[in-house]
Amino acid sequence: MSSNKRVVAELDAQSLGLGVLDGCCPIPISEHKEIVLAHGSGGKLSQQLIQTMVLPQFQNELLEPLHDGAIFSLNGTKLAFSTDSFVVNPIFFPGGDIGELAINGTVNDLAMCGARPLYLSAAFILEEGFAMADFWRVIQSMQRAAKTAGVSLVTGDTKVVDRGKGDKIFINTSGVGLIDAEVSIYPGRAQIGDKIIVSGLIAAHGIAIMSVREGLEFESEIASDTAPLNGLVAAILSVSKDIHVLRDPTRGGITSTLAEIAEKAKVGIHLDEASIPISEPVKGACEILGLDPLYVANEGKLLAFVQPDQAQAVLAAMRDHPLGREAAMIGEVVAGHPGYIMMKTRIGGVRVVDMLSGEQLPRIC
């Protein structure tokens, strides 16, 4: 159970607009009595929503790790299963679109479990009036992305809602993949001494979305980094099967993801800001927009927690892969300040880095 502050309120049927049955559990709420955009940010409110409302109702050993997917064995075969939904706005953006994002997102969630993704499903929620040409463009993009990732889309569903009751198209994708028996990757395995590696330049996806949304133009086009990471993960695992943690820092950026891992594993994390790779165009755009790139979403990057004696070999393998050429070692796991991130700043100071609070960029994926 979360240690976050809770307020348990009993609300009557009239105030909820719902029937309330005798003996039912009161609703666990905080200061929010309605869902807000920040509940989808991947930060503190997302975590609070899951910890206080969802997990207590569905607690089981497969859900408890809160990994990017569930890991389980079936008839002696180790599998990963994951699901994700995509509501990005706009649906077409520099470097990709909602269809490519939907395929890559679930492929990457499976890969973060150490799995080789095999089969996906796709469910579409379409708004009446959505242009058929745009739907075809999305479908074609998904086909190309699935082919690139080496996965098959094997089942799905389509629903249509009234005009004005949706926003063009929402997509859910789910997937299954195979995991080698000797691979054990999950957030709670972060260990003191682990080196933390990021696979490349951060924050491109979020800035690409924002540039289109706000009609901004920069000297160099900033394109989304959306990409399937299963090939990069295979390269990592070819060097070492004993990778402790893999995560793709999507909503909430790298610091929210690291804060979640620190809390789950009950370890401290030390980051070196100067080592975190950010392109100059993205850095400049963040300054103009007043955004912290450490909290901006990525869709084609991963964080790896690796034993110190294997870190250089893993880093070299990542740099040999097209999606890891800008990989960098950005920090380590430490015994002090468990559950928190301390970052050495570019000017030599030290500051606490927390999980995202609020919502920097809504509907980013």
C-alpha cells in the first residue's frame, strides 16, 4: 500500500450520481474529487490513483511489481504480457504518428521485461466523422512499425462513438513475448553499486509534440524518437543476461521513472546532470517553453541498471546499435537517501530530483 496521504470520504448516491450499495467500500480520494489531466502524467498523481484505488482492488503477485508488463510462466515457458492505450494529440507529428506510437509502445513495454515481443492486439475507438484517409494512414503506419519490430498483429476490435464524443482516434495495443529463463528484470532489482545508462538523447518526443501543438518552428526540426527497442534490448542481453532493471522513460521523463524505481527498490540514486545527453535544439526549445527536459516524455529511449563490472561492456554494445549510439552513463545506485534521487548539477551543486508533480504535457502518448 502507498504511504501517500489519503483521505477516505463517504459520498452519498446523489453527490456521485451513482447508486451506492450498503456495505460497499468508501472511495479513497485525495484533494481531487474528479479526474484531472495530471492523473495521466506518469507522475505523483498517476501513482496515487493506482496505489489508492486500483491496486487494493486487484492485488496479486503478478501485478504487485508494477513493471511495464506482467511476467509469468505457463507450462514451463516464461512470458511477458503488457497493454497500453494511446491518446496523443495531434495524431500526426514530426517523426511519427499515433499508429506507429501504439505499436512501438507495447513492443517497448515487453522489451523492458526482457522479452522478445511476438504478438500484438489492436483496439480502435473512432469518432464519427474521422477522415477515412487519416485512418488508412494510421493503419499503414502500424503495419510498417510491426514489420520493423518483427511482431504480428493477430487480433483486435473497432468501436465508433458519436461525433463530438471522442477525439478522432484512440488506440489500445496489448502484446505477449517470450523471456529467456535466466533473465530476471524488474524495478525492485536495482542494487547498490549499479550503474545507470540511458540509451540516447532525451526529451525529443515531448518537444516534437509540443512544437506541432503550439505551432512552433525551430531552426532544426525536432522529431519524435519513437522506435522499437526490442533490438537494442537483444543487443544488451547478448552481453549480459543479468541486467537488473530496464525501463523506457515515457510519461514524466527520466526523473519520474528513476524516482519510481528508487522508491520500489528502496535505494538511493545519484545522477550527474552534465552526463545526461540532450540535443542543443531540444535544450533550446525547453528553455523557450519553460520545460525541464528531465521531465519530458521519450518514446524511443531506455534506462538500464547494470552491475558495475558489466557496465562498460553493456554501454559499448548499446553504442554499437543504431538506437544506442548516443548512450551514456548518467548515474549510479547508492546506499544513502533510499527512495530519493540526488543530482549533481552542471554548476557543481546538488539538488533533490523528485517525481513529476502535475502535468507538463498532457496527451503526450
